[in-house]
Amino acid sequence: MALTYHILDVFTERPFGGNPVAVVLGADRLSTAEMQTVAREFNLSETVFVLASTSPGHTARIRIFTPTRELPFAGHPTIGVAVLLAELRSPLGNGHGDAIIALEEEIGSVRVGVRTRAGAASFGEFDAPKVANPVEALSEPEQIAASVGLIPAEIGFENHKPTLIRGVPVFAYVPVANLEAMAKVRVAPQHWARAFADRGILGVYLYTRQCVRVQSAFHARMFAPEIGVPEDPATGSAAATFAYVVQEFDALPDGMHKRAIEQGFEMGRPSAIALTMSVSRGKLDGVRIGGYAVRVAEGVLQV
């Protein structure tokens, strides 16, 4: 069976930055085991398989795999596949185009607005799934510091402390004092399991207010070794639930708030994630994640 695939770099306006994702089209005849094998072959943080939609009003159904497991939802694959489908199905006529791509994901329906412009990277933005569970404190700073190769004094800044959010997936959020400490972060396997994996935490998202780019509000790194992602250049799903961490500690006033998150710099793949938060009566009532995506490769997969 021959299937067309594309590789896109997401959360970047330029090729070879951001987070790459492989998108396999027409994958309806592949089994789950075959999808997992293909994802392991690409060995990117995620590979997306596009299938025919099963619900009216949807553009496509998608399934998302890391090299070791399937995910019910992920941010950069959602934007990447939406941008690709918009570009393939709605070629530019006058140089401008806008589309709504409705995706069936394992978590449910996700609608992505895509803006295309001739000669420029396309931009996609989606409403993030809401998180019902509150922010939980992680109260072992020594253990957390040891698991990421830092000392306890380098964990935390201002009133920000380590937290856990049981969203989809489950992320730990670890504030780091500054960029110097962020550059030293390394996974320490002998401490990682006790601090994170044994609690069902899928990924660990470290962040600081010190940034490389002046337009950024936060600098982040994300590690998920348990699912075959040693480090991720840009993590839309983690940024989506990070909004709840921001509201927990920064107590944003009612209204719309935009924050730019930079990630991937330590990996040589600079990424920019647009986080938009709507606050009403002191609580988050909406989160949107946006970013650019560019196609960098395509080919035929023999399965």
C-alpha cells in the first residue's frame, strides 16, 4: 500500500525550526499496530494519520502517535494537519484564504481556524479542550530539582511553585529561576520515576519568565521520556493547560490576555506559541493556542 505523507514544521514561520510532525494521508486501511510502526519509523515526537470523518460537518478524523504510544490529543499535530488540509483543499486564488478545519480526535471535536497568505507561512489556531481538574501543588522541591539536574534554589520564581494538572495528557509544571538554570536542565533517570512517572505524569514542562526574545512572556522546555520524547521543541497541549498555571499564580484580571511562549531554543529549533486566555469573574473560561506551520517535505510511504 502506497500512502502520501507530508512533514511540516509547526510553531515556526521558517523551515527547520519549530516542532516537526509527519502527516500520513488516506490512512483508513492501516491498523493501529501499523500506525504505531510507522510512527516509530518517522521517530518524530508525533505522527498524524488522516482518515475519513465519521461525523457530519467534520473535515477529517485523525489519530496521533508518538514513537511509543497513541495520544488522544496534541497541539502541534492539530495545527500541522489543519494547515496542511487547508492548503491542499483550498488553494490560494487571490493570495489570501481562510478556512475552518473541523477534526475528529480521540478527545473529541477540535475546530481549527487557518489563515493562509501567498508567500508566507500559514497560521492555525484552535480552542483548547477545557480542564475540569484544579491545579495541584507538587511539594517535593528537592526531589523535583534532582530529577531535572538542578538544585532546589533554582526551582521556583516569584510566587510560582511546581504544580500538576490532570488534563489530557497529564503535565507537571516546574518554574525555573532563570535562563542560566534552564540551560542546565537534564533528565536524571534515577530520580525521574519517583518525582513524575510514578504519579502518571506524561510530560514535565519547565518555564521561566526570562526569555531570549523580547516579545516572549515565557521561555519553556518540555520532557516526556516515558513516551519516547526525550525533549519536545514545542508543545501546544502543555501550553494550553499552562494557561491554568498562569491564572493560578498571576491572577489575571477579567478580559482577554495574550502571551507568547518560546520553546526549543536549547535544541536549535526555536518555536513560538501564541497563548490567548479569556478570564471571566477571576477564572479562565477559554484558552486558544495558535502558531504558524510550514511544509518542508513530502513523499510516498510503502506500508
